[in-house]
Amino acid sequence: MKIPFQAMKIGLCALGLGACVAVDAQPNIITNIAMVPWLTIQSQVGFTNQIEYSGDLARTNWTVLTNLVVAQSPYWIFDVSATSAPQRFYRFVAGPNTLAAPGLKLPTEVLFIDEQNPLNVAATVTNSDIPTNTLTFDLVFGPSGLTVNSTNGLISWTPTAAQAPSTNTVIVRAYYTLNGIQSLSTTNSFVVVVSSVNTPPQYMALVAVGSYTRGDAVDGAFDAPTNTVALSAFYIDTNLVTYTLWQQVIQYAANHKLNYSFDNPGKGKAANHPVQTVNWYDAVKWCNARSQMDGRTPCYYTDSSLTTVYQSGDITLTTNSVNWAANGYRLPTEAEWEKAARGGLSGQRFPWGNTISEARANYSANTLSFPYDLGPTGYNPIGEAAGLPYTSPVGSFAANNYGLRDMAGNVSEWCWDWYARTYYSSPDSGSDPHGPATSSVTPAARVLRGGSWSALPSYDRCSDRGHSQPSFEDNATGFRCVRAGTL
């Protein structure tokens, strides 16, 4: 609202204006001399002043000379537009505060917390010329219990068990005060996802803490000598990732503008068949997106400080760029996969024993070449139905002792580890091995396990160590996920 006729000091309120012309025998050099008003005005900084003039104080309609925002006080105006007149009067009208709103910076990525890992993040302003002691921050909208420090912008929240799992939008406001005048305010927002440490996973089985013997104790594979490995407890999907679940996660990421990009869109013979035609990079990024969809902390990052979630590109991740303690989804390590596949059995070729048949798994049988293959020879009819690729619905065969299905056949499964031929010859010290630091083959390869619908029975053995470069994809390659054993 404008406030008329505010008090001010004006160096000149009314002037009689005229001109003096120099007359001389010499040619005219100075043709005109004019006096113009010089106004000195004091006003509050940050307000808009409308300067008006009139030749008659009795007039009700004054002419607007200019509108300006007061940047300093006092300030000066020269009215160079003034015409010759007996007198001219000036007045000003103070307008509303126009101190510009500050730029407010908040997290741009979705933040993930739980009851044991509270939120602590600071709101900041992007204007370097605003004194910090003039700033004020406050909470516009957020979950119960979340606070914003009004002076330093620290945002804190320790969610309760009743608030997990949940997805929460937080809106914060900022403004500053100069010379008693409050600036315009600005708001910004970010999203916090709370996961529960006490929610058991659905469609996953717990593999208990303990040691097992990995490697080939039956056929003597050159790259799989036996050794003992100790593992912490972990959860693993009871079934391969289906095409339906793959699409659901992809759609969630797109709907929530999470900026994921995948090399391959993924394929599936049917909704309940395993997703295939995905490479290692796709599987890893998808694990992160699935974690975010379920309100869990992603495991894979582009940096060792674990701050930037891996969402795009084909990046060579290292062990240090994985949050192994996070409650989100990830690919199994090779050691985890083999323990899960064996289902508590020791020294057996397959998850159920030493022989294989089409009643047990979807694979390419060859009874002439493999005495332990009971066949019949050829592709499994369950996969041949409806044509290539010969995948089968997930869970079509009996589970192993851990409740896991398709640990042999159907599609091969990506694991975290690099492949190195001699890795099993040098047992890992300590527990929970994450595989070798580099691959021993060229081009560098990640581990693939479990065989597939197109694989001969030897590739379906628990100890067989398949591998391919991480950019590889085909219609016989998929994956399943694991999670840390703590809920």
C-alpha cells in the first residue's frame, strides 16, 4: 500500500525557471543556460519512491517523474526534464518494501534416513552480499518433529518408528532484515524418505550368518578350488527379478524424476518371466532405483564418500563406492550367491544334489556329454512354449533348502565381483569378501552365475564361474537382488 506525502528533505521545492542568452559581437558559442532542480531526498532503504511534480499546489493530479527503489539514503535527483515555468513543486510517495528475496539452497537429491540415522542438513542462501546475521530461516511444511534453526538454517529430524516407512516433503522459507526492513521471502523444498529398520523384506529369504565351503569338490573346475568363506547374514530374492518388477521400478524412477538412465530398456517374454537383455550397469542402477522406490538407502554411489547416488552412465565402481551397510538393494557378491545357491548343502553340483533334469531346471540338456544330466536332451518344453527366448515363468521349479528358485537355469545372474581365474586359489582373509580388485581377463569381466535356458548343464552347477564384460547383455541374462541381513 502506498503511503502519501512521507517526510523528506528536498534541496529545492519550487523554482522559477528561466534562461539567459549571451549577446556578443562574437559568434554565439553558448546558446542557452538553464537551471534544473536538484533534489536531496531521505527515505528508508528498500522502499520504492514515486517522485511527482506539479506547477500548482492546488492541483489534485500530479505528474509522475520517476519510480525508483531506494538503495541508499540520502539520495539525489536532477530533474533535467523541467521546462521553463514560473514555479514547479515536488512530492514523493513511499511504496512497498522491495528488498529482493534471497536465493535459498536446499538438497537437490532425495535424502534417505531411518530411526538410527537422523536427518542433519543445512539450508543456505546463494547471495554472498547478504550478511549472515540478517538472515532468518523457518519451516513452512514438514513432518512432525522436524525443526529448522532460525539463525543458521540447520534442519534436524529423528523420525519415530511410527513415521517409517514414509516419504516426506520439507518446505523451508528464508528472508533477511536490513535497517529494520524485512526482505521479500523465498521458499524451497526437498524430499526425505524414511525407511524402517524393523520392517522384514517381502519376497526375500534370510541366509543366516556362518561359513560354507565354496568351489568345485566334484568335477575339479580349474578356477574353482574349494575353500571356506565366512559371511554375515543377508536377504536374497526368492525369485529372479521379473519383467513386471523391472518395469515398475523404471516407471517409478521416471514418475519421480530421479534422473536414471539405462543402457537397455530390458525385455521379458511375459510379465512373470525374468527380465533379460540387461547389462551389469543396468542391474546396479536398477537396484538403486528399487531401493528408492521402497524408501531404502541406495547402496551404489559414484564416489567413495557415498554422497552421489549412481543413476546414469557406465561407471567402473569400486568396493569403496558401495555402502555395504545400507538397507537398500544390491547385487549379491559371488560368495553370497554361491552360498545361497547351495541352500545349505555341501559338495553338491546343483542346489538340490548331484544330478539335473528338466523336472528340476530350465536348461539345454545333453545327456550324451554329461553323465549327471538326466535330460531328456534338448531345450526344456516349459521354455520352448511361445517361442524364443526360452525363458520360463519365475518359480516354476522346486525351491532349494533356503526357499530360492531358479538358482540353476532360466537366466544367468549378474554378481558384484570382478572375475579373476585364480581368485578361489587365494582364500579371502576375514569375512564378507567383495571379490578381487580387478579382473584377470581382457576385456575386464564381471561374474555371471547360475547358467540359463540356453546353457549346457555344466554351466548350471553351483560352482561354475561364468563371466562377461559389464556392458554385455543378451536374452539369457538377468539378475536377482540381496539386502543386508539387518532389517
